[in-house]
Amino acid sequence: MLTSETELIAALRRRDEAAFMLLVERYHNQMVRLARSIVGDSAVAEEVAQEAWVGVLRGVARFEGRSSLQTWIFTILTNCARTRAVREQRTWPFADWFGDEEEPEPSVDPARFQSGGRWQGHWLYAPVSWRTIPEEHLLAQETLALIQQAIDALPLAQRTVIQLRDVEGLSAAEVCNILQIGESNQRVLLHRARAKVQRMLAHYLGQESPG
């Protein structure tokens, strides 16, 4: 029984098949979901995840433990997905994903920001995770499908960040590490993504108009 991450890593370096299968069972579905959010295709996402597992096996001897094992694996997965996406011309180069986002109109109602004083431009109240929606709504398959639809419709950078934070449950620091972005950029992308998803859900649940 592997009781710690250190023991798991040591077993992987010995090419212990049971340790590798434990890792696959723990993370594979998450990896496929994350890859799909980047490449936009379920079959390609599965191929990307398989490619990432090969990278894990090849690289585990060099893993230095500067991040958690999960963060390291997701970084490999993200790199594989971005390379595949660019190769298949599904998106633009990864280096462009997390720059300043140019949008023709505000993605969030301006009324949700301070309009003057020292804190002008800051949130009056920031969007929170869709996980705060009452459980009876989240349990409905239709609602879960709508959440996924809303996430899929987001710009790539926002989609990737909210997938990691609110779907996979990673911390802000872990997401910054995986995507190699600053904390403030991560926060802005997440707030924008949450605001858009919440707006769609609020309209669906009859809490606000779509306009």
C-alpha cells in the first residue's frame, strides 16, 4: 500500500505497474476533461492524455518535487494539449493565450464594479464558483449540461482556468504553476469566466434576464 506521494514516486521510478495504474485511476478522467477544454474534441483529448502518460513515465526520474505530483502531471498534459491544438490549427500559439484579452464589449455588467474613489474599477462583489448554486439545481442533469455548455463557450484562456479551478478543484497557486501565468492574470480570467457561466445559469434558473 502506497501511503505517501514520495512512495508513489519511488514506485513509479522502479516501473511498478501497480503504482502507475493507481495514478491513472486517480487522474486520467481529469486529464481527459482538461485536454478536451483545450483541443475541443473528445477523441483527440483521449489521445493527448495517453501521450501525457508516456511523458510522465519518461520524465518521472527527473521529477524534482518542486510542485505536487498532480501539478506536474497536469503541466505535462497541458503542454501536450497545446502542442496538439496548434498542430491541428484548433487555436493560436499557447504563448498568446494568456495575454491581455481584447473584447469588443464588457464581459461583465459594469454595475458590478466600483465607479469612483480609491477602488474605482474593482469588484463590488466578485463572481464566485458555480458550486455555490443550490444542490437541488446542480443535481439536475440538465443543469450540469448547461454548465459544461457555458464553459465550452468561453474564450480559451478563461475556459482553461475555470476548468482547472472549479471543475478539477485546483488551487490558484497550482493553476498559475501549470499555466505559467501570474496570480493577478489568473484571478481576472477566473472572475470573467465565473461571471459568464453564472450569468447563463442565472438566466436558465429564472434569476435574471438574458440582456
